Amino acid sequence: MGNTDFAAEKTTMTDQESLCARDEAQPVPGYIVSHIRPPAIAGTYLAIAAGLHFLVPGLHLISSPLRLLGAGVALAATATMLWAVSCCEKRDTTHDTQGEPTELVADGPFAFSRNPMYLSMTGLLLGIAVLVGTAPFFLAAVAFWFTMALVFVPAEERQLTAKFGTSWSEYCSRVRRWL
């Protein structure tokens, strides 16, 4: 195929194909979004934090009595995540980053945040960080949030824009990305 054939092919792409082409232009984020699930990323960051916790002792940021608050934060985050999953399941649409959404969910925790599941996973990591009380676990929560904000959320928002168009735009005007 010559360069002119490629150019002609590019001009006949649909919006969805164009979206895919943009993702292919960014191979690393595209690969991460299409092959690695956020819970695996959270688990990886937790494993790294645990390793650093044992390799570099003495990085305690929170004293023992206050660390119990972390359990409450982790429980609240887990409850919110389960609530978000149940809202998706009630509408028979995916909550999996690798699935194809069939309906725009805008109630439950999705009425307060466009990303309640990522926010909940970040909250869970923060709860664990408070419970353990050491710096590496706080860094894990921050790293997870940045990974979601810079890699997953932009890719998902492109997909949702292509799928739901005006409904997605209206939803975005009403509901903040995080809180």
C-alpha cells in the first residue's frame, strides 16, 4: 500500500476508527488500558509499598491510635465501590475497563463522581495507608490515582464520548470527574 492509499484510507475512517487510531498512536497507555485492569495496578502498587515498608523501616507518618481511622476509610471506600458495581449490574452494563458499555450510568455514586470506582480504589489504598501509617503506602495511593487520572480516565472518556455523544457531554457538565 502506497502513501496515497494510506491517506485515502485515513479520510474515510469513522469516528470510532479514528478513536482507535489515536489509541494506537499512544501504544503504552493504549496497551495498559486494554490489557491491565485497575485492581491489578492497585495490587502492584500495594506490593511495592509493602516491599519498601519492610526494606526502609521507620517511615511512620501516623501514630498508632489515629491509624485505626484507616479501617473506616477502607470500609467506606469498599462500600462505595460495591455500590457502583451494583448500579452497573442493575443496568446490565459493564463495570470492567475492558468491557463495552451499553448504558450510561448516572445515578448512585455516579451522580457525585464520573469515576466512583477509581475514587473508591484510591480511597481503599488511602485507608490501608492510614492503617499501616508508613510513607510507601501513601505513595502507592498517589501513584494509583495518577495512573488512573493520566492513563485510564482519558481513554475511557474518549470511548464514552464516541459511544454516548451528547448524553455523555451533558453528564460531564453536571458531574465532576472526581468529586
